[in-house]
Amino acid sequence: MKYSYSFSGPATHDIESALDYVEYALLNRPAAKALAQTVREEIGIILDNPELYAVIYEPVLKSNGIRFAMVKNYMLFYSLSKENKTVTIYRFLHGSRNWMSILRQSFTIE
């Protein structure tokens, strides 16, 4: 059975910012549309098979079950709840950013 999903506030902002950057700063509307489509497709893949990607092996992120999928030059970070059949998308960060530091600020060791 397919999982449902939700975005955290930061994830929504990350995706909107990435698309705006590509469309307006880089002046490449077709690339922004292609990125948006790729994000939708990757989320669909995750919803069909949420355990496809491994949990990140870092103590804080691992304790929160954070996984990631590559989407072009970006990393889509998410976790899943098997009990509720849901996927929560936490962040969408460019691969060149210090994503480990950014993510660790959002989570604490349980």
C-alpha cells in the first residue's frame, strides 16, 4: 500500500527557494519545471517504496530515522512511519551545502 506524505515548513521553503533560484536567478524556466517534475517523481518513488534509501549513518540523524534521496544536485531528506504509513519530508538541500550541520540543528538525540 502506498504511503501518504507531508512536508515540514522548512522543506516547503527549500523546494520553493530552489525552484525560484533556477527560474529567476539562473533565468531558466524549463530547468525549474524539470526540477519540479523530478521532485514529484522522486516523491512518488519514495511513497511506493519508502525503505528504498538507507538511514543516514550519523548518530543524531540515525536516531531520527532520516533517509535521503538524490534529486539532480539536491538531497531530499525524509523519514517514515510504518505504523501510520506516512513519509515526512524534512528538507530539500543542494548537495554543496553543509547538509549534515543544517539537519543536526533540527534534531536531538532521543
